[in-house]
Amino acid sequence: MDTMTIKEIQSIIKDFEKSSLMILELEMEGFKLKLSKNKIDEVTIKEEYNSQQQTQTQKIENKPNHTLIKSPLVGTFYAASTPKGKPFIEVGQQIKKGQVVCIIEAMKIMNEITSPFSGIVKEILVHNGDVVGFDHNLIRVGEDNEK
Amino acid sequence: MNDFLNNRKTKLEDFKKNIRKKKTNYEPIDIPDGLFVKCDQCGAAIYEKALDINHLICPYCDYHFRMGASKRLSLTIDQGSFEEMFPNIQSKNPLNMDDYEDKIEKGKKLSGLNEAFLCGTASLVGIKIAIGVLDSNFMMGSMGSAVGEKVTRLIEYATEHSLPLIIFSASGGARMQEGILSLMQMAKTSAALEYFDQKKCLYISVLTNPTTGGVAASFASLGDINIAEKSSLIGFAGARVIKQTIRQELPEGFQTDVFQLIHGQIDMIVHRKDMRKTLYKLLHLHHGKQETL
Amino acid sequence: MKNKILIANRGEIAVRIIRAAKELGYETVAVYSVVDQNSLHVKLADEAICIGGNHSKDSYLNMNNILSAAISKGCNAIHPGYGFLAENSEFVEMVEGCNIIFIGPSSKSISMIGDKAKARMIAKAHNIPIVEGSDGVVDDAQEGLKIAKKIGYPVMIKASSGGGGRGISIVGSDEEFLSAFERTAMEAETSFGDPSLYIEKFIDSPRHIEIQIIADAKGNVVHLYERDCSMQRRNQKMIEEAPSTILNDLLRRRLGMASIKLAKAIQYVNAGTLEFLVDSKGNFYFIEMNTRIQVEHPVTEAITGIDIVKEQIKIAYGKELSFKQRDVKIHGHAIECRINAEDAMHGFTPTPGKIVNILFPGGNGVRIDTHIYPGYEVPPFYDSLLAKLTVHAPTRREAVKKMRIALEQFVIEGIPTNIEYQYLIMHNLDFIKGQYDTGFIARFNTLVEAGTNE
């Protein structure tokens, strides 16, 4: 095999970045590649706080294969676009990445919150009119192929 | 210790609930309307006054909000130097279109102007210029007979007095309600610019967001120098219409300022904060000896 | 509707404000970044809401999120504490625009006097002495010479982009000036890449004296005497005391009057502090005004008996000052030591981490203001202040002794702190004699590093 093309190297770098690996060493005939993520301090501190957060934030356990949609803003949660309107989503509904799931109102401005992933709505964790802070767990989403 | 403190807090809260006679409900504070504006691009809430001070640019994502003619002038020319011309040219309803007169009234209210084009003479860092600004608050800055006439007269005045000319465009195109009369303005303004050009004077066209239709296809694209303001949409027909007509996917970034720059439709993209400086540099480079105000 | 206050801060000052508000019977709302969710102020407040990510700019400096929190929770007032948004006139304007009470001065006052250059001009206009200077960069040596002559020697030639004591020359006469100017410009160019210089009058062995004032909306302004904050390391205060050992009654009265004059001139409302430099001859010079409650306010509270934070809240809600100038007297002497999460013995490196256990000192005249508790994790994202230890005694001598014992009995297990360092200072002869200036800590530090113990 010839030496790697630029595209192949770029593809390896992309995959490495996305993965949780810290160091990658690749050696082939006539070619050597070493990649490392040198963010030591950030990672160790993050790890400590991450483990804290997981046990402390709210009473919801981190169920396997479930992800949480968190609030990016501070404000009031609304399930529908108008006071008497139909809610954007309901439990059991299939949602797509980028779909509007709720509104968070801050300073009289309505912000549509979109889901960062696809899946099935398992639980809506807040009520209409609740005040939510940053990172507040709003909606639990499960994988598509779950029973 | 952490859990202990949390438990204690819950205990205290329960205790207080029992001894307090009634529970006070706190309503959200009712803030005045319009205090915060939502950014069209990033959705952030911007304090209205802060937005105004920041030249109507979103402080978070640099999105350039649409700007009315008066505000545009205040940011561009020397303070107090503007002398308005042709203020009394107003639209009539030559084709007797329904609702047209109502729309004109609405446009007057929203923009504070008599028509969608504000023009006159002014000085920019001491250099005397003829300047005109389209206001998208007035019927989307559309060009009808009145706008076309004002633009033409401005160009003719600049021709006669050998003044450099700057026109800020922001338009949805020709004004539908006046039919062929609107379209004719494209030819009229372009012809006036031809005479201006023969005088060898400088015309800078600044295309702001959005500049489309008959305006883009006439005087807005005929500048000696065409400047696009950052994040402006510049094109002729609407993207959807084009897509449906040619039945093909449109290239990425179609009709954005960057796209037009790459394809040679405009000469430079200028950030709103640099606009006055850039215009001054160009005027300074290109005009000969002129009387200054 | 009952009064509800949002505390837009964290750490010990948030705890302090929550205490004062609760004592007045008001509801409290704490705000916190994600990493601060277990912080003490969150546990003590009636309600709490998360306002952003760990970095200050995402949370404690995030004006939109904090304002939205106050609005959603129905708070009719915001107390900014110190630092963060406390002196941000844009934030204050937004708060005022939302019809929420800002517990502090108006946005107009803040933008007027918060600007150092403007403040100097206002002071000058009211015949309050300022540190004379060139008011900006000096273009060339000749212009500099003219300014130096006008100010009067000795003068300091300082690099505009300078810091850390570099790029500074002290000139005593016309003859020295021109060569010093050239030399400093070259040094500035090599050290900071910018040769531009400005000129300031040189003040020999200055003491940093600040006057606490408090004013209500009816125009009553009272000064609460001085604090001596000369014990600084790299412009960061370490120890503060009140009253100052170098002020006599006359100088004290003059400083107090000057402060009240300036506060009245700008129609200042709420608590504020005016900073002065005082030289060895008893001349004082106005530097700047801080339009907020300050870290070291406990020493003033100790000697005057006035709860400044409570007064701040009362004034903000429209009450008049409950005392007049003649009611305020100095009682005894107070010293405050800042206890920081830093390894003072090894270059003052920050030491975030888990505090395993704590033993707080106590007793008559010993006060602790803190947010730490056993098991608390000190995050690395914010300032290193852990606690403020304030002692109050009838005389300064007794106060120093009391501070020594308190520091001995103050135990923080789990991370290095500067407790030992402060303890050493309490045994330093110059400090005990009250003879020190703003250069003290720098000199003291070299002794400590050399291993000697004076």
C-alpha cells in the first residue's frame, strides 16, 4: 500500500477527534502517524465534575440508551406555541433531529427549542409554565428501536 | 456533608410552610414590551438600546439587522450635513390597485418618510456628495414611479454639479402595484446613470440586505464600485422561483454577499462598522479637487 | 407582593447578601453556574436557578441569563455583589429598563465616575487633589519634559502597555528627564513591544487609603471612615485594617469631607468607596471611585457597628439612612486577612480542589465570612478567595494578637492556603509597628522565598 493520501489522513483525524481515544499511533511501511489530545488538565477536572453532576442533578437516573434534551436558556417553559394550542410533542412520539420540541420564553422573546437528536419521546420532565434554568433537563428521548 | 445540607434545607422549607399562614405566589416581572429584540440569525435576546448603539448589529453573531434610511444616514455622513432634496415627490395610484393607498400610508408610518427613497446632499468627512438611501420599511423598499423619479433627479443633480454619488439599496424590487410604470424606472434610472458616467464622476452603489428584483437589475448594480454590506442577500428573482423554473438544486450560498463577490457581481464586502471609513477612502482616492462644505 | 432579591454573584459575598436579605425578611434567589451547583449560597437561598456554563462569561457575566432569571422568578431587586456585573453600566441600564431595583448606584453614576479619566476630572473640578499626570500618552521627550515641569518632581515615566513594575523610571529633575525618557521607551519597546509612555507624579511610599461612603436617595451622604489597604501583592489586597495608623484626626476629617463632597456632586446613591493615595507627608491624592460594596467591608462594619449590606438593601427599597454623620464613631480597631486557595509558600499558585475538613476560629471579636464547608470542592474557574477572617479589638495591638490566635486556630485540610503566610506577616516587625506601604508584600515575599523569617 502506498503512503496515505491527504484525504485519508484527514478522515483518520476526524474519527480520532470524535472518539474518546486520547492517543493514537499508526505505523505502516514508510509512514508513521501519531495523534494526541493534550488537554490533560481540562479532562481530569471535567471528569471529576462530570461524575459529581451525574449523581446530583435531579432525581432522574441516567437510564441506558436515553438522552436528555437540556435547556440552553433561562426562562419559562411552554409546551405549545400558544396558551391553548396543541403541544409540540407528546410521549411516545417519534421526533427528528432539528424538530421543535418546546418553547422557552426569556424576556418576552419566544425561543423555539429544537432537539439535537432523533428518537422517541419517553418523558416530558417539566410542566407548562415552569421556570427552568440553564441545562435543566426538559425531555427524555429514547432510541427508535426500543419497545 | 453535601447531602446533609440538602436534607436540612428541605426540612427548613417544610417547617416554614407550616408556620407561614399563606404562601406568596411570585408572578414573573412584567417588563415593558420591545425592551428586547430577537436576533433573526442566532435567536439571542438583544437589549434594544444596546443594539441601537451597536449600529443594529447583533453583538453575539454579527448579524446585520435591516436599517431605515434616517438611521443609515446618521451612521454614514457628517452630522448635520444632510440637506434633503425632492421631499414632496409622492406616489399616486395610477392603475387603481386595491389596497395600494393603504399600503402607502402604512409605509409612511413605518418609515417616517414620504416614500421609500430618501435623498439629498451631504458631506462625508468633509467631501460633498449626493446621497440616497432606500428604506425597506416602506413597502419593502420597492421602486415605483416616485422612487424612480427621485433616484433619477438625484442622479441628474449629481451630474449637473459633478458630485460623487452614493446610493444605498435595500429593496424587494419593482413595485408591483404600478406595473409597467415601475419597470420603466429601471430604464430611466439606468439612462440617467449613463449621462452621469459620461461626466466621469464616481458612483458608489452600496447593496444592503436585501437587494433584489428591478432595483438590483438596474441602478444598484451599475456602480463604478459595487459594495455589498456584510450578510446581504443580493439577487434578482427569488431563490424558490428560480429553483422551480430551472428544476435544479441551487449552489450553496446562492445569492449571499460572498457568492456574489466570488462571481464578480460585487467588488467588496464591507462590515457596517467599516462602511463610513471605506466610503471616505474611496471618495478620497477617486475624486479630484471639489469644493468641501 | 413581598420583596424578592436575586443575588447575581457567588461565593462568600453571595452568602453575605443572602444573610442580610433574610434578616430583613426578604426572599432570596441564588444563581449558579453548572459547577457551582453544590455551592453554599445555593443551599442557603430560598430558591436557586442555574444560569450557565462554568466560565464566568457564560454564567456570572451573562447579562441575559441573569436578567431572565430575575424576571422569571419574580424578583423585584438584584444585588450584584462585587466584581462580575457590579460596575457594568450596560447591565444596570437593562435592569433599570425592566423596572427591577438595582441595589447600587444608578447606571448614570456608574458610567460617570467609573471611568477613571472622567472621575479625575470631576475630582479636579471640585478641588479634590488628584495624582497629576499627562492624561494619556506623551508623544515625545520635549512634551514630556514640559509636563514634568508642570507637575513637579519627582515624576514617574511609565510604559502604557507596561505592568509588573517594568518599564517605569523615576526622575528627580530636568537634567535626568530626557535620557530617562529615551531609556524607558527602549525598555518598553523590548519588554512590551510598545514604546509609548505616560507621566505621573511619583508618590513616595504611598499608603492606599479608601473611604467608605453611603448615601440614600434623599441626598443624605455619610462617610464611614477609612480602610488602609496598603498590604497588597501585585495590586491584589491581602490584609485590610481600620482605622489607618497614619491618619490623624485632621487628615481623617479632610478625607471624609472630600469624599462626601464628591459623592454629593454626582448625586451618588447607595454604598461606594473612594480610593486615595496618601504620602509620607500627609498629602492625599484621589485615584478612583468604586461604585459597589467591597470585599473588605467587614472591617468598617466592625469599627462602626453598621451593617453596610443591610443598609444597601434598605436604601435601594427607598428607605432613608437611619443615622447621621455625628452618630458614626470609630470603636476599636479591626483587621481582616483574606484566606485564599493559593500556595503562598510556592509562588502563590492557585490550589483548587476538595476541602476535606475545616476548623473555624471563633470567640469574642472574631468573624468569618465564607462559603466553604467540609467536603466542598473549590472550582478552578473563579477567584481564589475562600474566606475573610476579621478580628475586632479595643486597640490595634490587641487586634494583631487576636488575629495571630485566630490564624493559629484556623484549619483547612485538603488544599494549601495562605493561612501560614498571613500568620508570618502578623509577626513581622514593620507590620506590627504599622509602618508599611504598598511595596511591603513584594519585599516581604523576597524574605519568605529566601527562607528567612523576620
